[in-house]
Amino acid sequence: MQQPIAILDSGVGGLTVVKEIMRQLPREKIIYFGDTARTPYGPRPAEEVTRFTRQIVDYLIQFRPKMIVIACNTATAVALEDIRSRVAIPVVGVIHPGARAANGRTLTGNVGVIGTEGTIRSGAYEHALKQLSPSINVISLACPRFVPLVEQGNFRSQETQEVVETSLHPLKAHHIDTLILGCTHYPFLSDTIASVMGREVMLISSADETAREISTILHDRNRLTREGELPVHQFFCSGDSRMFRMIAQQWLGEQIELTPVVWQVPKIG
């Protein structure tokens, strides 16, 4: 039986990673869990996000995956090393791939990072970028209004345009040439973000870069699936299955096999 790649996220954002894996590695089977009932993770305490991440990993382990991908920047920032210490298979996050790509592409050394409150508060991107290039100038900005827009399927409305313009306004004065979309939800809004920031700013999707890293790791470990029929992927979500299905099928361009999962949902704050 083919071992899948297990992917988890706070909601639909990790579907941006799924889409890239499906494009780059079409014969890899994917098991995806979107914790839509408890999204967003950004405002939640680190301990709570770590607990949620452990719970989802424990659920996904039953499918005997060959790799776990934490396709959530907030969970990567606070729980990646914890999960790596608990399982015996590779665990990939989304922060270091995006940081490496931005460091390699900036010409001015002025790099912007947008993400949830939790990701920005952790300083994980700044730390990763400074490790690669100590002289790099990192401007970080939390954009907490973006994830709710995406989870509602609201990608291109006038409201979305206004929220993106207002949220990104503080970055305009810093003359960045590279902007890391430090949340896997944000590529859903990439057209609007690009129009607001202008053509001189290159957008870096942590989702795209993570898919490339997954391919490299599996290749190096001789674990790539190269033959056989195209797999049937499995999707699980803890919240509104109708909305999840609509967004997933629109983004991935195909019908999906979706199973709702119900568990207790603590309030934020």
C-alpha cells in the first residue's frame, strides 16, 4: 500500500501546498486535515496551537504517512520541533523554505514578511532570514484580517481589496523588493496583494517553496512515488464541510473525497 504525505493546517490555507504537490508530484497520495473549526491559529497562545497540532498529528498517524507537512506558519513557528521529537518520520514546516527563497531573490536586502499575529510574534521568519544573511533588513507585519476572508471564500471582492490595501499600507514606506506570504492562506489573495504592492515587489509563497522542499527530501531518501495510477487524495476538516469542499474544489480544480471530523472547539481569548 502506498504511504501518503500527511498535511495539516488551521484551515484551507494548506491547500496551497496541496496544489503545488499535486502539480510537482502527481503520483504522491495526500492526506489533508484542515482544522477549520478552530481557525484562525494566529491569535491563540503557543501552548494551545502546539496542543492542537499534536492532536491532528496523532489523528494522521493512523494513515501511516511517510512524511508530515505542517502547512501552517503559526503551527510551524511554535510546534515544529515538538512534533519532530514525537514522530520517527520527516516533518517539514513552511517557514525555512520561504526564508531561503526570499534570501536568494532579494536584490536590495529589504524583505517584508506578512503573517498571522502568532507567526509575526514568534519572530521565526526574521530569525531564519538573519541566520541566512545577518545584514538582511526584515520588516514584519501581522495581517489578521486575511485568514477570515479566505476561510469565507472571499478572495476578490471590493471588501477584500479594501482590507488588503489598508493592511499593507504600513509596508509601502519601507521600499521592500521581496515580500514573503508568511501564511499559507495568503496565496489565495496573491493577485490582490500583488496589485497593492506593485510590480517592483516580488511575492514569495511559502507554499510553493515548501512543495519543492518536500520533493527534494523524498528524492534524497528514495521515497518518491514514480509509478502507478494517479492516487485518490483524502481530505478531513473539523468545521464547515460545505465551505471547505467549495473552496477546495475551486482551488484544486477537481472533486474531493471529504470526511468531517468533530471535536471540542475552545474559544479564542
